[in-house]
Amino acid sequence: GENVGLHLPTLSVQEGDNSIINCAYSNSASDYFIWYKQESGKGPQFIIDIRSNMDKRQGQRVTVLLNKTVKHLSLQIAATQPGDSAVYFCAETYSSASKIIFGSGTRLSIRP
Amino acid sequence: DTEVTQTPKHLVMGMTNKKSLKCEQHMGHRAMYWYKQKAKKPPELMFVYSYEKLSINESVPSRFSPECPNSSLLNLHLHALQPEDSALYLCASSLDGTSSYEQYFGPGTRLTVT
């Protein structure tokens, strides 16, 4: 079915290290991918997005990589900070779609 | 103003109660969404309104009744809920129904059904 999933439900990293959060998707028709961050007690917050005509996009301390061949998406966070602790969701959609589909999420925890 | 507000923040209700959740945005967005999120799970879409008309109902039980009085407001009326309906209810908005990729989420209402 049309589903977006994640390889790891939890990820623990040392403060200052880089974090890599992975996501697999199965809908070949999806052409737009989004990463959300959800902190405890809050709604999902947009981090970065990427269209299917790109394979890499960089933001402030974050980079999203897209590999359409294997239907894989990743979020890289540079120099992870305590404030990065949250659950990260990838989501997929396609042009003119009326909804997005969330993946299962990865909890990122930071070790001091 | 890029904020979506939701009230109340917390709600406890009995199975025979009737209550409503409210969502508001002043970004001029014409699409609004209701999601249900259980603990440790991703948000699940319930309803989508586009230009104040219901465009998507993801087979949600009738004990959940959405309402969009105007382009800035979205309500979710609750009646005869079950304990398994306890969850975080998130509202979101986007520019229009074809811009679902750029959704802004509210903080949610934490609902407990007793």
C-alpha cells in the first residue's frame, strides 16, 4: 500500500555528533517529501522538504537526502544539540494532493 | 502570523458528554485539517476542509463531527466517545487543498475519555 516507514524507532546520539534519521517510502508516485519535528506536548513542526527532482537539499544544520532508486529518504542533523531531542517524522505526498502521509517516526535522544 | 491555535489544551470527558474542540488560524489559509495522534504514533488524518467544504473524511466514526464555520475556524464536535478515542487531536492548515505539503500545525488538544 501507500506507506512511509522508518528503519529505526529510536536513536541516541552524543551531543555535538551528527544524527542521521532514515525513512523508506513505497509510493513511486510521491514527488514531495517533508521532515517534521515534534517536541513533547507540541504539534509537528516543519523542518525541511525536498522535491523528487532533487537528491539533496540543505537547510540550517539539516540536510535531506533523497534516493529515488531505493525509495529512501534521510535527515542529517549536524552538531546535534539538546534542543534537537524530539520525534522526527518523514511524510510524503504528490503534486496537488489533498493530504500527506506520515511515516512511523524516530525518537531522537541526545546524550550529554 | 504563522500560528494555528487550538482550544482547549486539555479535555477530560465522559462517554456520555458532548464537547467541542476549536482551531483557529489567521494566515488566510483555505484548507484545514483534523488529525488524531495516539502516543508514539504518527498523526492520522481524519478530515480535510477546503474552502469551507468537507473534501476528505477518512472513514471517521460519526461520533466525531467536524464543522468549518468560516475560513479561519475549524471545530470538531465530540459525542458519545469511547475510551480508545483518547488521543492528541491536532489541527493544521495550508494555503489551499492542493498545498497539503505545506501544513502548519497547532499544538493539539489532549483528550481523555473516561
